[in-house]
Amino acid sequence: MGERKKILLRLDPVVHDALARWAADELRSTNAEIEFLLRKALAEAGRLPSDVGRMRGPGRPRKSAAKPSEESKMDGEDDDAGS
């Protein structure tokens, strides 16, 4: 994916507060909630480009830096469980 675009967005404080509450309910940042809603509106209007990248799901990203042996330990499995 290319570099993300940065924009300045001015919102009525009441609208921003409502968006922030909605984003918190969905476990997203306010920024991610705005992007989600814009993508949804574009798709419903038939204007979402077919080559648009996917959005990350709600919530914290998974730790991808963990090694496989560390992941199995985090899941409660022991490396020497058969001994």
C-alpha cells in the first residue's frame, strides 16, 4: 500500500464528540471510524474504486513479531508437553 494521505478536517465539536463515542463503541480510533464511514458511503454510492486496499479490522492489531514458539506458549501450550 502506498503512503497514506493526510488531511486537515474541521468538524463541529458536537459532531466530533459523537464520532469519538461511536468509534470507541466499535473499538476504532476516531480517524479509523471516519475512514470506515467514508468507505461505506463510497461503496453504497457505487464510487469506491475496485483497487482500494482493505481496512484493518476493529481492535488492537495482533502481535506479529512473536516467534511461533512464543505464540504457542502464549496460547498455553508447552513445548515439552509430551514428556
